[in-house]
Amino acid sequence: METILHGVLLAFGLILPLGVQNVFIFTQGATQPSLMRALPATLTAAFCDTVLILLSVWGLSLIIMQVEALRTILMVAGVLFLFYMSITIWRSVPSSVNEGEAMPAKKQILFACSVSLLNPHALLDIVGVIGTSALKYNGFALVLFTASCIIVSWIWFFGLMFIGSHIRHFGNQTTIMTLFNKSSAIFIFAMAIYLGLGIL
């Protein structure tokens, strides 16, 4: 129970803060015409997190943290992608304004992979924190710890999708989603600047 609790609390602590991944999944839940249409983004994000958690537990964290050049390359690529994401979200039109603008499945999958695998915060959190925390466990305890982190990730992303889908029931959906998109874009742009300054 102590191992499971450790995995659950650690995963929730890392995934709870508002981040690019969370913003994207929530936005898809809110802008897609149905929950089924938002599944590609949600499933992809959860799957990518699962892969990162497994790789970090298997030792990828030790490689990345020891090779400074690799860490820097990942950070720079992540910052550039965050700038791209902020511009894309700022220009996006909520589906209630133009239903044809709802992001198609292929684009959802591509974006979800990008915000998961090119997001510096996600990489450092999962690889650096979960990977190093897993070093204290062996055998079945390691399996329990890893499974706990993965299950929390899946529950969280599906929860965000459901919550986002219910925002259309409150007030003027177009106004709410336009405001949310603009706020998200500004947040992501600010995060990109912050991470970029950290690299410099």
C-alpha cells in the first residue's frame, strides 16, 4: 500500500498543475462535437505518458540526466514547439463558431504526441522525478509503483476530457472557448519564454 500510495501521490503531484498537455486535452473535450471525437487526443496523450513512464523506470532518466547535450537538445526542441502551439491555439476558432474547424483525429494524434514527447516539463517530470523515484524499488514493488503512476495518468486525462466536454453547457460556449483559447495561448507562450530563458 505504501508503494501504491507513493506512486499515486507522485503522479498526481506532477500531472495536476496546468500544463500544455492538460490544456490541449481539456480544449479537445470542450471543442469537439462529442466525446468520441476527442478520444484520439486523450488516448494518445495517455499512451505517450505510459511509454515515457516505462522508459524512465527502465533507466532512460539516468542517460538523459548524465548527457547534458541531449538534455539541452530536448529542451530547445520543446521550447520551439511551445511557441508553435501558442500561435496555433491563439488562431484557432472554437467549433461552435465553425464546426468544420474542429481538429480532425490525425491532427489530434500528432499534436498530442508533440505536447507529450516534446514538452520539456513533461519529460523532466516523468524522466527526472518518476525515473529517479523508481530507483528505490525492485521486483513486484517496482511493478506496483509503475502501474500506479500509469493508472493515475489515464484517469486524469479522461477526467479532463469529460470536464471539458461539459463546459458547453455553461453560458455562451463560443465566448467561453474563445476566452479559454486565448488564455491558454498566452500561458503556453509565457512558459516557452520562461523555459527559453532557463536554457540561456
